[in-house]
Amino acid sequence: MRSHIAQGWRLASRHMHLVLLLFLYQLLWGVVLYRLIDSTVAPLLRRFPGTPSSQHALQPFMTEAQFHLFKTELITPYLWVIGGLFAARMLITPLFNAGLYYSLHHEMRDGGGTRFLEGIRRAWKPVMLLYWLESALVLAPAYWLLPKGLELVLHSTSLADLATGILLGAACWLLWAGLLQLLFLAMQLGAVTGDGIFRTLGRAVSRFLSYASLSLLMWGIGLLLGMAISGLSVWIAGLIALILHQSFPLLRTLIKVWTVASQYNCLQSK
């Protein structure tokens, strides 16, 4: 596992310009989503009766929200905006993935620089199809879970009951999404490298313990670094805290590329 992480870092360090590009891409999405949430959700949250003295006002608030959601067209423009953003992300993200995976493969096999644009031209179709299929399977449990979650939101008498009711469903959904991410990443790498999606999928299944352990370790590293930087930002106030907080998204993007490179090395090792 240590060798996979070391080789993954070697590959990721040779793609720093792609790390910067992916960081700017994620930053753009973050700004767009922040503006959308700030203009729609924040006004609603300011009306939410969150203090203990106003718990009796929670049910009227939920009743009013239910009326506006189901009896008026108030939410329709927001649904169109969210749908448009989702469609754009579903089209753009696989292109970045195809270019990155292809570049990692050829950097490890041949060396001599990255091939991001060439990867997009050569591998965007299978990567996009697999990405769409993965997204559909990840979202499939929403057909059962979201109506139950909405019912809990509209009929729960306290935030504690609401959190307890949705915790198990959210945990199972997260586990399902993580499993799909591992398997479909292997298939996308197989499509890019030319090994074949089913051959690489079989390799991922046969090595699933080491493959999943490596992935969990890298995800854990990212989580621990995020917690450490957040803690330091609170503990060390001032300019240093601001620099740490603002630089973490770039570090998080680097860790994502490092993780993918390590997973690729694990699947390609003999």
C-alpha cells in the first residue's frame, strides 16, 4: 500500500497544472452554488423557528412550507436553475475525468508530459457514459429515500427526531455511493487505458480489499487534513488562519488527484 501511495504522489506531482485547473473548476462551481443558496435558502432559514422558546411554531412553519411547495409554482424557477446546473456538470465533469485519467495512464507508462486534451478527445465517450450510469445508480435510492425524508421533515416535532429518522438512510446511501465510486472508477480507468472496462472491473473486485483499504486511507488523509486546518484556523486567528483556510480547497484538489493516481497504480500493479 505504501508503494501505491508513493507512486500515486509521483504521478500527481507531475500534474500540478491539472490540479490547478481542477481547483479553478471546483472553485467556479462553489461560487455558483453559494450564490444560489444564499439567494434562496438563506431567507427561508432566517424565518425558521430554531430557538427552544419557539418550538411550538415549528409545525405552522412546516405547514406553510408544504403549502408553498405543493400548491404554488414558487419553486419552479429554482428547479429549472438547479436542473440546468446539474446538466452542465454532467457534461463537463466527465471531460475533465477523461483527460486526467488518460494523462495519468500515459505518464506512468511512457512519461514525457501530460496528455489532458488528447485524453478528452480519445476517451470522453466511454468515460461520460460510465459517469452517467454511475450518477443514475447513485441517485436511484432517492426515489425511496427522499419521499420518506420529506415526510419526516414535514411531520417531525423536533430537530432531534428529524436527525434520528434520516441518519440510517443517509449512512446507507453514503455507503452505496462509495461502493459505486470505487467500481466505476475502475471501469473508467479500464476504458482509458485500453484494458477494457470488464477486465479492470474484475481486477478491482479481485483486489477489492486492498483497493478499498487504499481508498479509505486516502479519503481519511483528506478528512484529517481538513479537520486539522479547520482547527488551526480557529486556534490561530489572523492572517495565518486566513491563508490556511483559503488554501485548503487547492490542497483538497491535490489530494483527490493523488487518490486517483494511487488507486490507478493499485489496479495496474502486477
